[in-house]
Amino acid sequence: MKLYLLRHGQTEGNAKMVIQGWTPTPLTAQGQKQAERLRDVLSDVRFDRIFSSDIYRTRQTGDIVFPERYVPFEYDARLREVNNTALAGTPSAELRKIYGDKYRKASRHLSFEEFGGESAEELMARTKDFLDDLAKDKKSKLVAAVTHGGTIRAFVANVIGGMPDSKSVVIENCTVTALEYNGKIWRLIGINDCRELH
């Protein structure tokens, strides 16, 4: 089985360098064009299952990338971005001024428990749970999941070990990161790709 992890298109929050978390920020015009490009790249690919985070920007991206619902979307909260709670909606520059290194460390390692949010371990646990459940599906060969940059980093961390910080692994908008399950383990087969991977 192959799992294509698709990051959503650019959002108003991305463009303004605002930390988003679970906030329902819409795609920009550029984000919509990115999703249209990804739709064209994947137009000949038929997925057995299509999952999506239930947050607005991923739902909006999924509607553009997959305009023909040849399989029903499966919305799954485990695919949400890391929960950064009260920080969401605030510009990153402002958070750096207020919290300094405390915020920088949280943001780089996706660990917001000091701010009342989710830890990197919790994010990794829910993405691992998703992978474990998907591995039980013996019929599907190709699966897509529309999700978030931090969440994709957590998926990668579950496969290669250890949460990569945001400076070493950047997941671009509307790219594909691909994992493959061989019946025993998941492995990383592509990252930040905007070409067809099948």
C-alpha cells in the first residue's frame, strides 16, 4: 500500500506568517492555484480511499484536488495540524517577541504543551494510530490523505524515528510526501514531491 500525504494549499495565515493550528483559515488565490496544479498532477491517479483532516483549509484543498468524488471523503481528526491552542491566529513575529526561545523551541519541535496545547509525542501518537489502522486495510493499494505540514512531519517521524525540527524538514504547500507499507513496516519513499509518484 502507498499513502500519499498531501499538504493543503497556501492559506491567508501562511501568507501573513500567522500560526494557524486548528483555526479555519481559507486558501489564498495562490493556494487555490497550487491545489489546481496538484489536481492536474494527480488527475490520472485513482485512489482506493481519500482521507482529509476536518479543518477548513484541508477540506477546501481536497474539494479542488478531487472534484470528482469517485470515493467518499473520510474526514479524520487524527489528520489535524498540531493543536497550538491560544497561540493560533497570532503572527509568528509577535509570538517570538512575547515568548522568545520558549516559542521558538515549541514551534521548531511541534511541542506546545507549555502553552496548554499538544505535545510532539501526542501528535506522533495520533498519526501512528492512523498508520496502524490503515495497515489493517488489506484491500487498498493507493490512499490519499489531505493534511498539514506539521502533521506530515509527524508521519515522517513515525517512519524514520525522532521528530525532525522545522529547520531540517519543511513541507511545502500542495506537495506530496509518500509512504509505503510492505505488510510489516512503513517506509518513506518521497518527500515534497509535486510530480506523480505511482
